[in-house]
Amino acid sequence: MAAAAELRPVLNHPVDARPGMTPEFELLLACCAQSFNGSYVDQIISTRRCDWNRLISLAEHHRVIPQLYRSLAPHRTQLPDRHFAALRSINEDNARKALWFTGELVRVLEHLEARGIRAMPYKGPALAQTLYGDVTAREFSDLDILVCPEDVRNAKAALAQLGYKSTIELTARSERAYISSGYEYSFDSLAGPHLLELQWRIVPRFYSVDLDAAILFERAEPVILGGHSFSTLCLQDLLLVLCVHAAKHVWVQLSWLCDLAALAGSARVDWDAAWRQAHRLGLQRIVAVNLLLAHDLLGLPLPLPIQSWLKKDRVSEILKAEMLQIIQRSSHYATESIAYFRLMMRLRERRRDRFRFLWRLLWTPSIGEWSAMQLPEQLFPLYRGIRLFRLARRFAGHA
């Protein structure tokens, strides 16, 4: 059943101010709401004293400059000239950067395709085009390209031909282990650092989110970028990927919820199929928390599967309330802390997924272990002990 038949509007009014919410954050939410309400924006501007520098700073942190500019442009006479000019300048810079990245993405994808390497763009320009029909309508600062694990080495060599250099260098044995347990290589180029990420998983293996790259390629759909057609994630897979990505980063950027609201509000989303897949992967709580946040902050109607899920899972509501505070604080979250790893476990509804997460976290060596000490191949199993030692020291420091 398509989304149009399954969505039920729960909010029939603009997102209201909450106790403790600043005028700037309230205005930012109004500008990003799924159903934009110009009169509500006008009301906030007219009745609440906004710190315009703070508003722009918030939009930069949450990476929603295009949404803010688009929504405030009709109200420009109510804004101080210098602040609106600053916002317009930042938005124009973002548009120029988005167009450059799109051209570079086309160049890279055509180069990989010419060498027989299947590659899929799934964030950056591809996501902006899929969700908003305009690559400049979303902020991004790098390119994300998905390949199958068996193509990683060939893809690295092909990127080197274009002047891209991996930020990490591993021995052949370490690289095999890293491809088995990790998920990405980051690349620098003459144009700047960390411009491209080559990924073969959506998240590292220890998160226990088993989205198989081969299956994602099988279900891929076309997207047009720079006049060229490429494959990208189908909407059903994209929904889960957006939810997992936002949860992994603890929702510290509002832009991820804007993307989710734009996607979840599409009539092309098959909610029955998406929810079945979330159930199979043990991601129903992660999806529910994402959609609850988008509902509370951006006015997204809750799909029926989520409404039914909330009747039996109170943890989703509890987690949503905690995440609302984090988003509203508009600060970064310590993703190397004990609290973070506990949160990642609480976000999983199945006991076996929590156990696998903890087991893999403790026993799976990472770049840090391989970089800390070079061991001969016969001593490779000792990296697990090094992993435990480094984790214990890290957690002791946070404690």
C-alpha cells in the first residue's frame, strides 16, 4: 500500500513553541517544516525578538541554509538588510559548491563505470536531486559513493588515477580485514581534504545493521545528475539508510530530519514494504524515533505502522524525548563515549542485535588498532587484545 493511503495527519497546526525553545530555533523549525506556513513565520518574526546572527549560526550548524533562505526570502523586508544579505551570500556559496560537487561526481562515476566498476551515489547531489529536484536545495560537503566490497580495491586504484589519495594506508592483510569489518575510505584531492568517501557498507559492521550492498544495487533506481543517468538507492532502502545515518550521528543536525520528512511524505514510499524490511533488520525502533522526531519538530504526519508500533514500544517515545533535547541544544555529541554506545544499544529493539553490537564493538579491530601497532601476519589475532585495551583506556578517560 502506498504512503498516500497510510499517512494520517496528526498535527493540523504549525509547530508550536515549547517551553525553553528560543525564538531562533522556533523560527528555524518553522522554515524547515514539511508544510511551510508563511503566516506562522511572519507571526514569529513580528512577535518574538530574534537574534539574526544566532539564527544564521543555528542554520549553519544544522546545515539547513537553503531551507532558511528559501523560507525567509518572501519576508526579506522584515529582516535587517545586512543579515539577509549575509544569508543570501551563504546560500549562493552553497549553490556554487553543490554545482561543483555535482560536476565532480559525474566525472568520478563515469570514470568508474568505464573501468567496469559498479558505483552508486546515494547522498550529496543524488539525495538532493531525489528529494528536492534540485542539487542546490541541500547542503553537503563531500561525495558518498557506494560500491560492493569486492570492488573496493579496484575503485581505490581508479580514484587514484583521478588524483584522489586515501587518507589511510594499510598493509594488504590489514586492508582485507578492514574491508571485512569497516565501511569506508576517505579521500583527499588537490581541490581539498576529505572530498570523497568510498563506502561498501552503510555503517561499520559492529553496528549490526546488515544492509547488503549487493541487494541495494539490485533494487536501485535511476537519478539524473548533470544530464547523465546513474543508479541510486530506491526509496524504500533510502528511508532506512537515512534513519540509520541520523541515529548513528545522534540527530545533531536538523537537515537529516528534513531529508527524512521530504522522503516520508512522498506518495511513492511503500510503507508496508519499508516496515517489513525494518522488522527483518531489527530497525523498527530506529525508524520510529526518526519519524517521531520529524513529527514533533517538522509536522510530518505519522504513518500508520509507526502509530501501531508506539502502542507496544514505550522506549521509542522515551528516546524521542531525550533526542529532542540534544537537537535543541544544537551542539555536538561525544560519539566515543560510554553514553553513546549505550544509546546505540537502546535504539535496537531485539536483544540479539544489542548483543551482536556489543560483541562486535569489543572484538572487532579498527583503523586505530592497525595504525597503533604493526604486527606480523602470524600475530594478527593479537589486534583483538589491542582493541580491548584501547577501548578500556578510552572509556576510563570518559568516565
